[in-house]
Amino acid sequence: MRRFLILALLGGAIALPAAVPVRAADPIRYRFSFPEPQHRWMQVETTFTDLPSATLELRMSRSSPGRYSLHDFAKNVYDVHATGADGRELATTRPDPYGWNVPEHGATVTVRYKVFGDRVDGTYLGIDTTHAHINMPAAVMWARGLDDRPIAVSFVQPAGMRWQVATQLHPAATPFDFTAPNLQYLMDSPSEFGPVAMRQFSVGGRTFRFALHHTGTDAELDSYVKDVEKIVRTEGEIFGEYPAYEPGNYTFLADYLPYANGDGMEHRNSTVMTAATSIANGRLRLLDTVAHEFFHCWNVERIRPRGLEPFDFDRADQSGELWLAEGFTQYYGPLALQRAKLVDLAATARDFTELIEAVSASGHLLRSAEEMSRMAPFIDGGRTVDRTNWPITVISYYPFGGAIALALDLTLRDRSDGRLSLDDYMQAMWRKYGKPGGSREGYVDHPYTIADAEATLAEVSGDRAFAHDFFARYIQGHDVADYGRLLARAGFAVRKRNPGRAWLGDLRLEASGGASRVATLVAPTWPLYAAGIDQDDELQQVGGQRITGDGDLASVLQRHKPGDAVPIVYVDRTRVPKTVSVTLAEDPHVEVVVGDANAAQREFRERWLRN
Ligand SMILES: [Zn+2]
């Protein structure tokens, strides 16, 4: 029985050598080639050896690290063939839409397939005659149960090209060969294969590489990388040190190309940044992405929420901590630009305005920051065909979390007269959760929970009640911090953008055929909501004036004051005519401006913004 089984596994074709040394499993090999890049597909060949006899379950990922919605990458895979060691084709089945099973096979199986990809961003695959921009989950078919096998990847130069590879994968024998210690690391290793311009610099004993595929000049890149280095230095100062990047360096992978989609995606030892703009035209916006993504090499890649560790490629990964993982990063990106002196105070004030305006929107009354984080699988690249009411019930955890970070930073500084700050909190999170690292490369051994994040605030502030109150009110509750008071300590003023202006809500009207349709959802905090008016209703008269568009509405409101009651004649979308009375409110929108700071405010601001 036993002997029979061994022979069956070997396919009965070859005899065992006299002594087989015990050794680790061969790596799983992937070979990427590009026979027709102009048609935007790549050929993948992958070989699995030392396979157990059970059904080989080949999968395409449904999700991708750092992007929280489902993408079902199997949809672009076709012409799939599995063969045994003897080259004979093996039968496959489709147990579900996401994979291929090979029920009967020997110890070695090679799978060949084509995969189409025509999107240059942080999630998908982009193949054309200028490059192969590869996000691994969009390209790689993997075998269930073999997550810990080492992996070898080779890139085949397309005919007539002189492309090179930029990646966080470990270098191997040739410039086209790389390795990954396991599946988690491979999936986290996007690779740019193209005419890459590479620059390198060192900070704090670490090497940083900037790999760029663009249409600009070398001089633009040289000057740009100097600013990137300033950001790397500034953010290193926040944590006091850099992570130990496993391949020996950290790589920025940038595609600034007219046919790229704007994106930034963090990985352990690299980031992908794509934009349709150029260094010449969009420098500051591009640097903002650099500042955001680089902060992630601490926050999220190593200081990692438990819900994301290890990343599950079979489903949408959920975390209630994205207000910290993404939101605090959203706060620190622009702050680093300010501290690196790449922007002026007015620009930073505009960033604060965005955060405060976002957290003040009606959605904060309905979903807490923790609950907003759990919406990520639906809103982060997710698609729906049905209408949702997200515009009035969802606030992105990016600005929501950014606003919480602003409040927490200023509160810590305020309570301690500048001795403590959010930097101390991030350092404490780094020491407890990030720095200990993982016993296997690509993994984090001590991911944190929301309770851990609160306990760390208690430790840093030395005040458990304060930490509990802050989390209960602003993260798990529905309060909005007093930004006016907090920012005043640094000499910023929060003021009404349009003081005294009458306001019905931020509605937009769509004019067609002399009628004015309400083209936005009506939020519960708008005066119009109480009147029962909503999307698709048609405004006919406001305050006695005929309304044919936004201009008419603005002129009516100009003639009124907050508190005035105005009649509105409208037709609801079932064509029933109605008349209601609406009491106008004052335009609630605020802006942060740089005020005339006294000496104490200037000192507070200098410690915070280095300005
Ligand atoms: Zn991010």
C-alpha cells in the first residue's frame, strides 16, 4: 500500500535514486513574459514541485494588500493550462469563479495562463509597449496551503526592449531574477518592469531608492528626489528611527505617465505611486503622496491593525482601525511637508480646513470613526450600481482620522504645555507593535487592536481616564473636538467662511427644460431636510422667485438673513406639487486661517510645525 502510493506520486515513470537527501521544498517558480505587450496581456508560467497528492487548488486573489474592496482578479485570466512533469495536459475544474482545481496530478505541476491588464495604479496590472506595471495579486495564481514555500520570480525581456526591474523582491542571480520568502511577501511586492530611472540616497543608516518611469527630464528627477529625501528625513525624526527594510533598502516605485491613474499604495519595503501628471506640473501634489505613502512604512506596514494581519486574499479584509492606519497617515503627510519646509503655513491651514470640514459633515452623527473604517471594503475602490446615501452618511476615514489626529496632537500638546505630542504616541505604538517585527519575513507578530491603541494613549498621557474619554467621544462616539480652541494655541483661527449668509444646504441644482432638479442628496443637517425635499424633486419657486438654476437660488438667499422663513414651491418626483416653509440657517462652513500670533502662540507653533 505504501509502496504503491509512492509510485503513484511519482507517476510511475522514474525510479527513485538510491538516496534522496532531505531538503527544503523547491521554490515555486513564476516566469513573466510579454509576447504581445501592445495587446496588454502577459504570459505567466508557474511551476509547483513536491506537491502532495491532494487536489491542487489554484487561486486568483479577490483582494490586494492596502486596498480594501474586492477586485476578483480571476476575471482577467484566460487560456489556462496545467501540465504534469511529462508535459501532458491535466484536467482542471472550476470550483468557484476565483480559481482552478487540478484533482489528479503528480509531484510537479506547471500552469500557464494569460492575464490581461490595462490600468496603471496601485491595485491592478498595466501591460503595454512602455512597461509592465505589475501588482502581484492581479497577476499571480497561487496554490492553497503552500503559503510558506519560498518563491522565485523571473522577468523575460520583451523583444527589442531594454527594460529593468524595480521591486522590493530580493535580488537573485541576474537583474531579471528575484526571490520572495513566502506568498505574503510576494503579494506585497509590486514590480515595475520598464525604462526605469533609478536614484539612491542614504539616511539614518538606510538606503532609499527612487525608481521612476516618466516622460520628464533627468534634471527634474534629480531635483525632485532632493525633496523626497527631505520628507524621508522629516518622517524619520517623528519615529526616531527607520524600520529594518528586509531587502536592504526601501524603494519608491513611481509612474508619472499621461495614461496612469492617480494612486498611492503602501507596501512593507516599497510604495507604488502613480499619477497622470508630471514632476513639472504636479510636483507638490506628487510630494504629498510621497509623504503619505512613506509614513506607511511604519504606520500600517509594521504598526498593523489586527484585522489586516495576515492579509487574506480570499475575501475583503476589514479593520475598524483605518482612522488610525490611514487617517493619522493623512494627517502626518501634509505635516511632514510643512516641517520639511516644502509648503507655507497657508497651505497647511487649508489642509486643516479640509479635515475639520470633513469631520463636521452630517455623517459623523450616524457612524463613528471606527464604523467608518469598516466601510472601507465598500468605498475603497468598490463599485455599486444601486444608489447609496453615502454622500450624507459616510465620511472617508482618511480625513475623519486625520481630523482625530489633529485634535489628539493639539490636545496632548495643550495638556502638557508642549511636552507631549502625537509624535510621542506614534513612537510608543512603534516600540510596542511595529519594531518587534515578525518571526517570518512579511508578517507582523504583534498587530494591535483598538483597545491596544487606547491603552497606549493611556500610557503616553499617563491618564487612563483621558484616553478612555478621548476614544469614547471622538473615535467610538460622535463628538467633534473644539478645533477653534485647540488651534488658537498655535495662532490659527477657525472662522465662518461666509458669516451672516443665509443657507438652505449645500444643494446643487440641475437645470433642464426650464425646471430645476435637486441633484444632490439632502443631508439631515440642512434646513431643506426638515421640509421633506430630497434628490430628484424639482424646485419651482423659493421666496416667491422662480428658480431655473443655482444662480436664481443664490440670488434669493442673498436677499434673506439666517432665521428668515421662506416659502418653497416644488414638485416631488412623483409629480405631486407641494408648498412648504423653510427656516434659513447661517452657512455653517468654516476655514482655518493663519492669525497674528503672539510670542506664546508662535513658540507653540514652532514646536509643532517647525515653522
Ligand atoms: Zn494610505
